[in-house]
Amino acid sequence: MASEVSVLYRRWRTWAMLAALAAVPILIAVAVRLTTGTPAAGRGPAFLDRITQNGLFVAITGLIVSIPLFLPLTVGVVAGDTIAGEASQGTLRYLLVAPAGRLRLLVVKYVASAVFCVTATLAVAIAGVLSGMALFPIGPVTLLSGDTIEIGESLVRVLLVAGYVTVSLLGLSAIGLFISTLTDVPVGAMAATIVLSVVSQVLDSIPQLEWLHPWLFSHYWLGFADLLRQPISWQSFGDNALLQLGYFVLFGALAYGRFTTKDVLS
């Protein structure tokens, strides 16, 4: 398990993706800092107009901007490469020589993808907090409910939002793992996973498909507003976690079924 995670983080590609994610909130902070006047409310990402009042909102805004495309893109790259990458390099057959077999390999690959989800989300959140502190005043935060909390609790709320976003990406990781078992071409698996994340969000925006929305893995991706209220409501967090668990079970089972019957020739 540790060796797989170590291999993932020894790749330059992994660090390049994390650096790109960290650059998102930094660029937002710099752009707002260099802009004269306060951004108009209702224009741009949510909380953009609050950044000049409190730098901690840079992290929240960075996560909101990253969720639709940047985070799914990087997660799709990592998840799509899990099995297909080994097959393309000719190392998959040697990994399966171990007595633990294919199930263990799938579990290890998925855990490594999940660890990347945590790291990717934290990269955005931490970069947002640090750049916000460097460029804007920091103080008590006014929540969506109108209540004010101190800096320490505000940082906890940022971590809770980061945790919510991480959970949101776990279903996509399971989908990527399954797709990766279908091909020996990692680029194809990566592209298919990323395209599915875009398709899910497009379907979620069509009113005529409202009956389908609660079943889409991206439906709750931006539903962390309840974590920015006082008291915290855990309803959306629970709904999101349950949905992602369903996708994990479904596509984990499909990945296992496909992988255990697959002829591994490379």
C-alpha cells in the first residue's frame, strides 16, 4: 500500500498537477488584489466579492472554481492510469505474481487514487489560505447564516469543505478504476473518466432531467453550503457520502468482475 502511494508521489506528473491546482486560488487572489475596487456581488464565482474583506474566502472560492473541471481532470488522470498504466508499461503481469492476487491490487490502486483526492483538495485549500493571508486582511468570518466565527473555527470550516470535496471525488475515482480495467491504453481511460465527469455535470444542469439528478455522481459536488452555516447541518454531507459510496460499491464490483476475468498478457 505504502509503496504504491510512494510510486505515485515520485512522479513529476503528480507534482505538476498539484502545482497547477495550487495555482488556481493563488491566481484568483492575485487577480482580485490587482483589481481596483471590490468585485460586484453575483458576478464571478461564489464568495469572490468577499475576498477583499477576508482572505480566508480565497480557499473557498478556489475550491468552487476547481470542482467543475480542474479537480475531476487531475483525479481522472490518476484513476484512469491505475491499471491501464501498468498494462501499457508491461508490468501488470509481474504485479499479479504476488500471492494476494488481483483483488489486493485493485484495492491498493484505489486507495492510492483516494489519497491523491485528499492531497489534491488540500493543495487548493492550503494554497488558498496562505495566499489569502498574504494578500488580504484576516479576521472573524461571517457565515451564510449571518453568524460570525473566529479565525480558528473558520480554518476548521475550510477543512470541512475540503473534506466534503474529497468525498465528492471518490465516486469518480471508482469509475476511473473500472474504466482502467477495460483498456491497456491509459490515455483512453483518463479521457473517458474526465468526459464522464463533464457529461454528468451537463446532465445535472438540464431541468428536464430533474428525476435523474439525484443519481448523478456530480449532483452534490457544490452542496457544501450547509457547512458554512451555524449550526452545521450534515444532511448534504451525508447524502453526498451515501451517493459516492453507492458509486464505489457499484463500480468497484464492476472493476473486480472485469479484472478477475481479464487475460493479462503484458
